[in-house]
Amino acid sequence: MSQSDDRGLAYIRDVYEDSQRFATALLRENERLRKQNTELQHELSVRTAVLNARSQGAPAQQETDSLKQRLQFVEQENHRLQHEQLALQQQSASLLNLYVAAYRLNGTLDRKEVLLALEEIIANMIGSEQLGIFELDREAGELELIASVGIDPEPYRRLALDSGAIGHAARTGEIYLGGHAAQDSQQLTACIPMSVSGRVAGVIAIFKLLGQKARLEPDDIELFNLLRTHAGMALYCTRLAETARSA
């Protein structure tokens, strides 16, 4: 991996670790508020019982009302912290997924391993087992299918650059986001161009999503942006390694 890649991975790892520390602090605060909530509820119950039994009048009633307000505040704070904790856990999981994906792609010079890693990343993190991975043949001006899962590869062996969404992604370097129709096996969910030094080197085409996933999520788009650079560089490096081995 390049120094910039190392710094990027280190940044993701540091942010993840910071998030975990913050999540731990939130858990401690949440537990403190939960105990305080329990104590206040008990105190409120006792004071209400005493007030009802003795009918002590306005001062006691004021204390009870004040206690109810404190209890309501603690409950609101507890709810807010729970919401923040959930959001932080989701963010941490997303960062960890990005880190794992980048590490897998940059951790080997074996071409088969890189392609397998891409297939598993898309299956496990995106939620699709229908995909094609294309490499750009610049001399022929075509896209060559180098790996596929869950689709008939024959219609996709070689694609011209003016061939629909896949060719468009290769020409423009822009991520394509399509619809999702379970009844249409040719429906494209997304096309991710893979770039090396700003030049498109190939395209990942994702067809149908798995049945339990209705649509793409914001975290998926973040992963697409990571694949745009890291997948292209990983395949390029494996090509160089193969050339060096055969020389």
C-alpha cells in the first residue's frame, strides 16, 4: 500500500477506536442515569405515599412536583443518550467495514484473492450475489469480464464503452445508481468505476440485491467510493505483479 493508503487506513482505525471509547463513556453515563432514574422513581413513590397518607399540603406537593420534573428530565436524558449510542454504534460499524474492505483489497498481490475479496465485500457488505467485475482493455476500447457471480456471463464477456450503464460508468468515471426490480434479472443496482490515478481501469456492476435488502443505504455509497479507488489500485498492482513474475 502507498503511504497515503496507510494514512487513510490509520485514520479510519483511529476514528473507530475513538468512537468505541466514546461509546463506552456513553454506556457508563447511561448506566448512571438509569440508576438515578430508579432512585428517583423510588423516592417519588415514597413521597407520593406519604403525601397521600398525611395530606401534608402545599410544601409536600411542591416537593413531589419538583421530583416529578427531575424524573422526567432524567428519562429524557436517558432516551437521548440511548439514541446517540445507537447512532455511534452504527457509525463505528460502518467505519470498521470500510477499514476491513480496504485492508483486504490492499493486503495481497494475488489477483484471485483480490477478486474473491471484492465478491465477498459486495455479498456481505452491500448485500448482492449477482455481480460482474470488468477490466478496461484500452487497446480494444472494450470492457472485459474478469469475474462474475450469479449472472450468465456470456452476454457480458466483452462490452463496448457505449453499452448502457456499465459502459457509461467506464466512460465518465461516475458511480451509477439504478433501481431494484426483483423480477428483472438484468436490473442494475449500481455500477462502480474503478480508477487508478484518475483514469478508469474497470467497472464493478452490481445487479439484484438480496431479497432482505430493499434498497441501497448511505453506508453503501461510502463503500462504493472506497471501492472506486482501492479496488482499481488493487487490480492494477496485481497486474504489475503478474507481469513481473512472468518476466
